[in-house]
Amino acid sequence: MEPSGAAIAIYGATGFTGRLLVAELARRGRPLVLSGRDRPRLEVLAAGVDDARAVPAALDDPAGLRAALDGCGAVVNCAGPFARLGEPVVAAALAAGVPYLDTSGEARWMHHVLDDHGPAAERRGIALLPAAGFDYVPGDLACALAARGHEPLRSLLVAYALAGGGFTRGTMRSAVGLLARPELVWEDGELRAAPWRPLRRQVAFPAPIGRRVVTRFPGGEPVTVPRHVRVRRLEVVIDARAFTLGADPVAPLIPLATPVLRPLLRGPVLGGLDAAIGVLPEGPSLERRARTRWTLVARGHGEDGARTEAVVQGGDVYGLTAVIAATLATRAADGELPAGGLSPAQAADPAGFLDALAPHGVQWRAGAR
């Protein structure tokens, strides 16, 4: 395919998610700038991709980062944990006037990007879209669909069920950092830390999953959804079996254990976990990714008493992240996104975007319940 359009920069291009995104954008014939700190690996990667060039840049080199983005239509940051490593890339994008996206799943990072950098991005006329992947594009779009025609809502509950597959080292490092702090909820027009007390709840998922014990999940929907949906309360939960490695009888203990474990995920324990994660495989194999199945349900309760829901289901979350990020980055590079901090539903039509993901195994439905 002939290269077309402005180049898209990928920071962290040699990482697990970065390589998937490189392959997806190359398949679409997009010129690429591959950046990060590891020159040899970047040069090897670029040599195997048509119309890709390696431009190494360290996070502590602002001038180098700006130079890497020079002439690009957008940058996608794939180098996490983002709360620890993301700020220099956002700053470089703002300085260079280049639209910024990332593949983060870190809610507090998303809040920081949208609230603290969104106004500057709007003044510069560029889009900022954190979490432009499986975390949390489908969830944000599902909430928009559940709310459509029923606002204002009294509440929205987002529930995830996830089975099979596996996680990358980057995902695990981000998750440990997230679990060390309370989850976020949206309540009465304000983003708040969730209560420390254990969550005691079951959620009925669509067949064949059925009713499951859930625990709080540090999802990004409380950050993104109130930007486009009028809702009084929004929280995110996940099927506790996602954490039990198949030991289903242990699932009811997960909500009880989380508040106890949280204080331990700091200091020396956190450093030890980080080191242990470093010796694990970089990410799941293609076979494991192919076994992944996920379902998310967004259930709304209107102030008028109406009850609605949207259900989205799919498979390989890492492959899907590459497709989502590539699609949104291409739109950003082509000037199709509005300026400022954006949630997914502010960047794309919810139904149309989910329909476009059907060839990649995504199915959805929405309506009354």
C-alpha cells in the first residue's frame, strides 16, 4: 500500500503494544516515526517497515522529543506506566502543536491530561485523547449509548467480565500502581475516591456468564463519561473471577482482600513487585490473546425511572487496542478531531465507531432493560 497522509509518531514503539500499533498503521499505509530511548531496537524495527524512520528520544530530553514530533500529524504514546513516564511526551506534543493520544488505562493520569492540559491543547488547536484503546474506548462509548435519550441519569454502572488471555508487563506495572490507591467514582458532579470499605455486590451479566461477584475496578469511565453524559453517580466494577486464575471459589474473597492489600502495595513491596514483573514474559502469546473473551455492560437508571443498558463484547484486547488507537490517531493526523481534551465519545460517534470494530470481533447492543 502506498504511504499516505502526515506521519504518525509512536513513542514506545518497540514495546509490546507499540509494535502491534506499528504493524496496524503500516498495514494502513501510514508513514511512521518510531521513537523511544533504545536506538538499536528502533532501527531494527524501522528497517522492517515501509516508510518508517527511527528517531530516538529520551524522556529527559525535551528538545529531542520535540524533534521526534517535528512534521508529524499525531503522536501515540505507548510507554507506561503513564503516571510515571507520560508527562514529557504530553509536554512535547503541546510544544510541537501535535495531537496527542496514548494507550493508558490509568484513570488519574487521564484526569490529569484532560483537566490540566486540555485547555492548553484547545488554545493550540490540537486534540488530546488519553486511553485511546480497549481502556476505555468501548466503555465510554457504551455509556453514551446507554444514556442516549434518557438524560439526566441518576446512575451508571459499568461492569466488566474478562476471561482468558493474559497481560503485558506494562499493564501489570500500571495495575499495581492503580491498586495502591482508591478507585475513582463520579458522584454529585464530582470525581471522588471510592470508599475504603469492601464492596459487597453481585452483577448479572448476559448469558452464558450469568450472575457474578464483582469488585471495584479503577476504570477510566468516571473520568471520561461525565464530560458528555449528565449523570449523578457512576462507578466501575469487574467480575472478581478475573483475579482468581480460575479458582472460582476464591472470587468472593477478592472484594474483601483489596482494602487489606492496598497499603502493602507501597514502598519496598512496590519495588519488589516491579522487579518481579520485569522477569516475566513481555506479553501474552497470540494463542493466549486469541482465547480472551470480554463483556462490558453499562447500565443506566434515569431520573425519570427508565432503565437502559448497552452491552459490548469482544476478544483480544491488545489487538483491539492497536486497531482503536490506529483509527483515532489517523483521524487526529487528518485533522478530523476537535481541539482540546477529549473523551472517546467526543472524538467518535459511539454507534458508528463500534460498528466499525465488528470485523475485529466486537459486537454490541443497546436498549431498555
